[in-house]
Amino acid sequence: MRSMTGYGRCTRAADGREMTVEVKTVNHRFLDVALRLPRHLSFAEDAMRRQIAGELARGHADVFITYRNARPDARKVVCDTALAAAYRDALSELSAATGAVNEPPLSLYTQLPDVLTVTENEEDQQAVGDLIRETLGGALSEVNAMRLREGEALRADLTEHLQLLEALRVRIAERAPGVVQDYRQRLLSRIAELEIGVPDEQRLVQEVALFADRAAIDEELSRLSSHIAQAYALMAGEQCGSKLNFLVQEMNREVNTIGSKALDGEIAKLVVDAKSEIEKLREQIQNVE
């Protein structure tokens, strides 16, 4: 079992290139990846998404990439000679109009806007792609290690709530037979209060039988027990978050039905406690991959 919460960071350097990849993941219904990388590395985006999808099944992942190319051929300086000539002509025109001496040094042109520009040379896509794959792989390994640690903590917490839920189910099952007996006793007490004589035993049996049929919760208790067992089985595997989430909805449905059918104060209290445990399960399962 893995959590969807994780963080990983990796830095790699090779042949004058240095790259750092940070990956932060949080819970999300599906796999949702947000890449933040320098524009000139956009050629690698599709490959990165495939690599991430191979490691993460669900969750929102923010991926940050910083890159520095310190190779001598990484950049080039481009001179816009036409713009420099235009500046020269404009300065000559200004000199003629004002009478000022026009002897601009070469260094002046380097300070004029857009005369000299520094551009990035085209990257070696194969070399940079290999570096991205290696660095991203290191960050994802750290993310998954953290997600596994968090997953073990989640498993322990979910197990505790499932055990409490099972204990409540057992208490409800133990109480259920007494509900019919209590109803029969209440009927007899009410008849006695009304002083209407000796009750018709056959009619009394029929009334109690109808109540027992309406209040029967054996099937719901059996399905709830099955759901709890299935939850344990799912927790032993991977990528079980979606299935666990569906299973908890079914647990809640069974407990609601038990509460509506039992018509008993003690069971009603146990149902409230059971729903509380189910809600805690639901909240925790939202972060299971």
C-alpha cells in the first residue's frame, strides 16, 4: 500500500550539464502531472510524462526542473549589425544637428539595447534527455520510498478502524436477537396497561413475527462482515485506493440500513459509533494510491 503524499529531490551532473528535479505529490482522484521546466527543454515533456506514469498510478504531481549548461558551446552572442548601423546613423544625425562631436567608442554600442544578445545554442537532445531520465528517476525513487512509508502508516491506521468497526458489528449482532424479545415484552406490558384482558396468543405471535421480519438485520450484518474482510484483502495489495473507497461506501450503506431497520436504542448508539469509524476510514482512504 502506498500513500499519494510524497516528496523527492535529485541532482545529477554530466559533461558540463547540471540538473535538479523536485517532485511533490498529493492526493488526487486520477494521475495529474504539472510540469515546470525551462522552455528549451520542452522537447522532453512527453517522455517525462510517460516515465512518471510508469511510477505513479494516482495523485497530483508537481514536477520542478532546474537546468544549467556550463559547457563552452552552451551560448552564443549575436550582433545585430543592421541595428548598430542604425544607431550610428542616428548619432551622426544628432551630431550634425547639435554640433556635438560624434566619436562614439565601440563599447557604447555594446550598451545599446538589442545590439548584442546572448542566446542558448540548441541542446543535444539525446544527452539532455538521458540526463533528465536519470535525474527524474532518482527523484521518483525518493517519492515512492516516502509514499511507501506513509502507506504503512495508513495501513496501520485503517486496520485499527476496521477492527473497531468489526467489534461494533459483533456487538450489534449480539444485541439483535434481544430486540424482538423486548418488542414482545413491550406489547404485553402495553396490553396490561390498557387492561384489555388476556391477549390472543396467535395474534401476538403474528405481530411479533411481523416485527421480527421488519427488524431482521442478519443479511446486512453478513454483508458488512464480508466488506470488512474484503478491505483487509485489498490492503494487502497495491493501488487499492479506488476499490477501498467504493467498499467504504457499501459499508456505510449497510450500517444505515441496520440503523433504520433495528428500531432499538442500543443498536442506534452502536450504529452512530460505526458510522464514525467508517467516516474515519473514508477520510484516510482518500490518500491511498
